Amino acid sequence: MKRLIERSRSVGEVLRWVTQNPSKVSASHYPITLHKLGQLLQQQQQGQAMVNGESRGPGQVLEQPEFQTLCQAIISGCSKFDNFSIVNCLYAAAALGLPGESPLVRVLEDESRSRLGRFNQKDVSMVFSSEANNKALEAIFSSQLFYENRQERFIRSMAEWLPRKAENLTPYTMALIAKYVARHRLREPRLLDTIANFLLKRGEQLDSKVIQKLVFPFSRMNYRPSNHSELFPKLEAILEQKAGSSPLATVNILMSMFQLSHFPQTVLHQVFSPAFITNVMSSPYALIVRRYLSLLDAAVELEFRDYSGPRLDPRYRVLMFEHALTADEANRKYSYKGLVAEALRQLVGEECYRQDEVLPPGYCTDFLLWINRSGTVLPLSRVPVASKPPSAHTTTSPAAISLRSSVLALTSDL
């Protein structure tokens, strides 16, 4: 049956094989059928195929009784299909152009949602690249399996079609998307700009906590959205009205804006006012808000030298960390070396940098690069001999040997 479907040369032929031989059709044949129909319809649209001697559009074909019989067979049996067949039917239905509200797509989506916990990563990725409405996206980004894995290809694909569908998404769904993008540091400009446009259009209707989640990806990846000249003043105006409704969210939004070199002076006056501080002190999150206020106050000192308004009263300042961090704790909790290494690998290549090198007379380096006077990063394999440590076969003086021994002893201690 698979060979018969794949060798069919027209939509009518495919439908006849499947609908007239139900006893010979298994679950695995349905995604193949939908995929083949999609191929033939695409060819037909391009004027490469004719059905019954005349060209027909996809809409006419999808309304045929035989196609409706095929859809009904999938709907009736999908609860018994294996995961592979469910996923591939949904993927093929999306490629075929079936609308999200069609009975077939709805049933397949419902069945997929009920099985998300049992899908492997490949299945999950395929499902996600074919569910595109608000309900489906909410289920996708709420899935722990999806959340824990970096789906770059899906995010890149989503960036192409999400701008057209963003107006139909709820703030909750958009916040889930922003959270995922921030967690995995997926710096996809089109997707980030879509989030920014969503904020610009619907900011007044949003809770401060939601705004905080939508803004966070920009500061985490140091990305100023293309509409920042409109968006940032809009956020300032919103914060002026809602600053006290959620103190922690307000401070976090301000920190994000500071990281993007935007300093809303009027809101800072509010945040450092006695009324705001009193509100913070009476909240159950007093300590954590005081920590972030202390961090914001330090950011004002470092980044916004022109600010002359009120500052955080010294008696409310607290340390961000309860005790001095050891090197191991700092590296484990706050090190960005892994991210820097990945960035260097992509920018200059593995041959142009070394990580965690020790250089005479015992300097520990996080990253080592060789750059010429024009600023070009060169492969470390081409470092001139004079710049390299002496090799084991080079004749050296006793003084040099003694010096090298001291260096080796020092570096081993380090």
C-alpha cells in the first residue's frame, strides 16, 4: 500500500487507493497519504498536474467526499495510533494547509497534547513545528520536555510565522515564549522584535509581572528591539502608573532597561520615594526587593551619573549575597565562561583560542587569543617561535632551566 500511495500521480488516485481498501490501510499509511496529497497539490498549484483534465485548487480537492472519508478514518482511529503516526499526521496536515479549526487538526492536536509526556525529543520538535495557534503554543511552551531542551530550529522557523499570528496570542502564551527564549539565550531578532511589538501594542493592558517576563529576554541577551525608541517611553509611562502594584516586577523592569542603556528618571524618583519603600517593607518579599533595590541603587551610581533625584536610604541597603563568595562558588553560580567559550568558538573558531591556560610566570587566563596589530585574531598554531615557551629539545642555560622549574612549581600550586 505504501508503494501504491507513493507512486500515485494524482490526488484522485491517492484517495481511491486509501478509501477503497480500508482493510489494507494501517496507521503508518495515513501520514504518508497526507504527505503525498500535499506534494501533489503543490505541483498542481504550479501548473504541473491536472485532475480529470482540469486544474483544481486545494480547496476544491479538500472538499471531495473521498478526502472527508480519509479524515474521518484518521479521526476515528487516532487514539490507537502510535506516537510516530500521530506526530507525522499532524506535521503532514500542517504542510497540507489544513486550517487549525478543522476537525482533523483539532483531534490530532488534542491527542498530541495528551501524549506530550511520552514523546521523545524528535517527536516533540515535529509536533511543535506544525501546531501554530494560541492553544497549541501554550501547550508546547508549558511542556517540561520542551522547556528543558534547546529547540533552535523550531524557534528559527517560528520567527518566520509568529509575527503574523502574534495578535491572536494571549499575554500568558507570549510570556511563556519569552521565558523559553531567555532561558536558552536564543538571540533570534525577528522573534524578539515580535515580542517587543506585542508589548508596544498591548502594554497598557498588561500586568507588571507579565511585562517583566516580556522585557527580560532583551536585557539577558543585550538586544535593543528595533522599536525601542517607541517602546521604552511607553514602558516608562506604564511604570509611572503601576510602579507600586508589584514592586519586585517594577524593579526588575528598571534593571532590564538599565542594562539596555535606558534610564527612566521619573520612575526612579518613585521607586526611591518613601511611599514606595514603605510599601516594600510591608510586603512578604521585602528582603528580596531590598536586594534588588540595592542593586538598582548601585547601577544608578555606576551607569547614570547625571541622575540627581532621591536614592535608596543607606539603612535599607543590603548585600546581594549573604557572605563573601569563594572562587568555586562564584564560578559555579555566576560564571559566564561557558557562554563566552561558545561565542568564541562560533566567532573565531576552535583553533584561535584556548581556555584556562596558565602562562609564565604563573598567570591563570580564562581565555587566550593571539591578535596582531591590525586587530585580526590569528590561529594559535601560527604563533611565532619567539613568542612560544622553549620546546623540550631546545638547549637552554642552567639559569633558564632553574627559572622554568620555578614557573612549573608555581603553576602547579596555582
